[in-house]
Amino acid sequence: MSGEHSRGGLTRSAASQNRKGLAWALALTLTYMAAEVVGGLLTGSLALLADAAHMLTDAGGLAFALLAIRLGERPPTPERTYGLLRAEILTALGNAVVLLLLTIYILFEAYERFRNPPEVLGPPMLAVAAVGLAVNLVSMRLLSTGSGESLNVRGAYFEVLSDMLGSLGVIVAALIVTFTGWRLADPLVGAGIGLFIVPRTWSLLREATHVLLEATPARIDLRALDQRLRSIPGVVATHHLHVWTITSGLDAMSAHLVVSEASSGGRVLAQARQLVAEEFGIGHVTIQVEDANSPEAEAALPV
């Protein structure tokens, strides 16, 4: 006997209602990121280039939020029973690798500029950074309402918030260069922004790899889950217990429950489903109930 819950979407209702705000924020971020790259090359500012790399992480976060909504609404097919939900994780992995390479370049360039500080055009650098600050504030406004309704949108909101802080750092560097002529302020801020990216990027890489390896989600205590399943009246053993993440926000579980009496299978199955959903927040569940006298179940029974 077995039972399964069909997969649900990823924060479908609340996030879908904020799709337009996410799309506008992404468009603004990508447009200004391109402007920062051009501005950084024209003014010679490493801080602007580093902030452009930082904005790339934010653009990735916004894109992932939109992707989660899009893919969460697509039905599965016989060829892809989970649809394309894993595409989000693959994209996150690629994004993390690119960002780590960019960070290495930014830190190397900062080192070279500490040794031989180049000429930096302070006023144009300040103008570009000020526009960036305005863009981030507009994006935060677009996402502010949805951040209180959807975890997906809230994550995107914090991405934009962190980039707003990066823009403030560039403005400070531009002011120092403009009014004091201390050119080391630019590589110093650039290196700081590069180092600020590293923990977030490493965390993204680790989480994406964790999902692809189908490891147990960090929020799930597998031993506690096993004990709770064993505590259900009539359950004498459990085996083949697995919990993994399909994509962010969607965990799945499978398990075999050995029961003392075959007639109690229906009741045990219903209780197990309810327990897993309410106490551990796992909605996609596959459970096989086995009679204690079956050969496979006997092998799992405690000696």
C-alpha cells in the first residue's frame, strides 16, 4: 500500500501576484548593471566594476524568483515528471561559478591598483553611482509590498537592498576621490565589494550542490522524523527513509513503514501523511506500508 501527494507550485499565489514588480526590478537592475560596466571602464573605477558584479548577483536572485514562479506553474510531463524545476538549481550553480571567477579578478585588479593607483574620474563615477542608488530605491519600492507576502519575493527584496548598500559604498569612494584626490579609495571599496560577494556566492554554490546531490535539506532533522514515524501506533519499523529537495521551496520524502497488522495500513498511512505535512512541512510524500510478515519488512525489523 502506498500514498503520494502531488507536487504543488512554489509560492504560486503570492509570488505570481508580484510577477510584474519582479520583472521591472530585474529590467532596471540589468540596465543599470550595463551602465556601471560602461561607466567603470570610462572612469577607470574598480569600485563601479565590482558593484556591477554585485548587481549581477542581484539580477540572478531576481531572475531565480521569476524562474521559480514560471516553472512552478508548468505542469509535469511523462518525460519530465517534475517539469523543469531543477533548471533553477542548475542556473544557480552556473551563476555561483561565474561570480567566484569575477571576484578573483576583482581582488587581483584591486591588488594591482594598490601597487600602481591609476587615474580615476571622480565626478563621473559619482554620477553613475548616484543613478544606481536611485535605481535600487525604485526596485525596493516595487518589491516592498510583495516582500511581506511571499518568501520568494522577500529574497529578491533583500538582494536589491544589499546592492543599494554597495551603491552607497561607491558614492563614498567617489566623494573621497573627488574632494581629496586619494585614489586608493577606489580599489579599497572595490575590494570590499568583492569580498562582500564571496560569502553569498559560496553559500549559493553550496546550496545548489547540496540540492543536486539530493542531500537531506538543512531544515529537516532526519532522525527526529524517523522517530516520529516510528511513534505512530501500529508502526514497528521504518526503512528506506529519504528526504531531498527538488528545487528551492519544494522538498520531497519517501519511506517504507512496517506495521504489525496489515489491516491498520490505511490508518497509519493517513496519520503519517498528516504528521509529515504538519510537523515537517513536506507536502510531496510517498509512503509504502508493509506487513511485518513480508520478507522485505522482516529484514528491516530490529533484532
